[in-house]
Amino acid sequence: MAKGLFGGLKGFDAFGKTMEDVKVKTRTGAFLTMLSAAIILAITTIEFFDYRRVNLDTSIAVDKSRGEKLIVKMNITFPRVPCYLLSVDFMDISGETQTDIIPNIIKTRLDERGAHVPTSKITELRNDVDKLNEQRQSGYCGSCYGGIEPTGGCCNTCEEVRQAYVNRGWSFNTPDAIEQCVQEGWSEKLKEQANEGCNIAGLVRVNKVVGNIHLSPGRSFRSGSQNIYELVPYLKEDGNRHDFTHTIHEFAFAGENEFDFTKSAAAKKLRQKLGIEGNPLDGTTQKTIKQQYMFQYFLKVVSTQFKTLDGKDIKTHQYSATHFERDLSKGVAENQGGMHVMHGMTGVPGAFFNFEISPILVIHQETRQSFAHFLTSTCAVVGGVLTVASLIDSVAFATGRKLKKSGNGYSNGKLM
């Protein structure tokens, strides 16, 4: 019964067999067999490498993040602006303002040749102040000279008097008339640094909203549309020209998790793979010979996310940049080397970085072909190559038989 049942299934056999004694083997078939094996091996090897290769898929989504922070990494050199004259300030559309940012910012004094002045990494202009305070009597309480007094009610250093003036909204332009500044030799120290430049580098943590960072004359050297020398009369006769010619070595927006060493290395590798390891402003140099000159950069920041195969999720940022210049002296608009330069009396000399946040999130995700896809491709390659080779062999064999019948297919009595 069982034998009869399975015997009836023979009619469904799609792989009909031929007897061994009726098979005809030819040299053409042998050549096609070896060629097919070589092709299968080559294509299968290519498929295997393709299976092992890590690909990067890019997609775009709406950035739904809320309450995040941006970390601005900067390294900028001003060859003709002393460090005491430079201030880093930040303000954004939410109303947050940071003036004369000192934490995580290092100012390095540079000589006229651009070399570092020894032991010159400073965050403010106060030398030997602590030693001077030790020499004063314990009950000393310095005057703030009309400025807004600090919490303690005393201004014991030139810096404290300076800050009191700023809080009052006054320009700090008469240090020689202030006891604390005279004792500290404040004016003399400024004049000693008049020929120097400054490198400013560090990190600024800001809100992820529209805002601007500006590097401009320090907090006490700013008053409406007045120029630098009107605000610093004790430098007016030193014969130096202070302008905001600058070189941007690095200006980047980083994500908070990029400071994880493992994630930072992965992000750097992916950036190199995509060809986006640099930033648009890196290596930029802008020059001017005018004190009253304003450089403006308008940046569009795009959130970027890297997803690796091992599960790392790295958030960073890219940006595009445009450049605009403004001559704060009187004159008419002009075009210098393709750069449109406006003239106007409003503004402050310096370098201003205005940034906006794009609502787009760019996602770069590492992917790898599945093993099932590799297996399917391999089977398709094997079956396809053998099928084509079989068709070619059949055509060659049929042609050989016809030539044999016509009497033209013999060579020493053997079929080719």
C-alpha cells in the first residue's frame, strides 16, 4: 500500500535522471564546468565581503529634542589685540546673557612674532594682587569711586573697582586716578602688553536656541559707538594699531556625549568616513587695517546623530557659514574681493558668531547585510551561473552534432 502510494509521487519529480551509459562528456563541457566554478567562487567571495562590509545609511527627521545644550569649541588668534582687551560674551533669544566668560576659557598672550609669552595663560588681568592684599592692613576697605559696591561693600582691587564701574554703566577710562590701580601698576601693565596679540581657546556651554557669541573689546571698553582709543586713553599715544584681524583655528559645535572617549573616537571615525571631519570656519583668516571694523559670521547649526552597530548613539552638530563685514567708520557700501562691506556707525569692533538652529535632524546609521540576504544571494549566484553554463553547453553540443552530421565535425575521428 505504502509502496504504491509513494510510487505515485514519481510523476511529480522535477529532477529527471538519465542513465550513466547515455551521458556524453565533452571537452567543452569540462571547460564550462571549470569556468562556472571560478565564476561562482569569485562572485561568492564578493558577496561575502559585501556581507561583512559596514554601510552608512543617511536619513532625515524632524529634530524633536528639547532642553539640550550646545558646547561651542573655539580656538581663535587675534595677532593685534592684547588679551586684556578681549572679552567673550554670549546672549540668546531666551534672554540668557553671559558676559566676559572666564570658566573653561584660556587666553594666551602672544608676542609680536606670534610666539607664546612664557607663563602667559591668563583669565584676567591681575598680577601680584594677592601679595599686595597681604601687605595691606587687615581692616583696609577700598573705595568704589561711585560705582555699585559689591556685597562686601569694599573695592580692594583695581579689578573690583572696574567691575563696580561696569555695574554702574560707566566706562572705566581713568585708572591712573584710582588708588588701587596705581598701587597695582595697572596702567603700566597694560602698556607693556600693548604690542601683544592673544589666542583665545576653550569651551562655552550655551542653550540650543538662536544666539550669538562675540569676541570684542572687554566689558569695560565698550560704550555705545565710541571706538577703542576713546575708551582707553592711556593707550591712545602708544603708537600701536589694534584691529581685529584674526585666524580661526577651530570653531565647532559639539554634543555633550562627544566628551566620552569611546564615543568621541567612533564619531571621529564616522566623520572621516563621510568626509565631514572638518568645520567650515576652520583655518579661516580675515584681515583688516582698521580699528573700527566688525566681522560677522552667520551659522546654521544642524543636529547630527550617529548610530553604530555596537549600539552607541552619538549626538553632534554640523553647520554652514556665511561671512559679512562692516566698516564702522563713515563711508559708502563697497565690495572688496567679492565680500560686501557695509559702512555704519552702529556696532562694536570684533568678531561676532550668530547661529540659528535648524529643525532638521540628520541621522547616519551603520548597517550590515543580513546573513539570510547573503545566503539567498549565494544560492542565486550558484543557480544562475550553472543554468547559463548548461544552456551554453547545450547549444555547443547541439551545434557539434549538426557539424558531425554534415561531415565537418571530425578531427582525427573524434568529436571536438
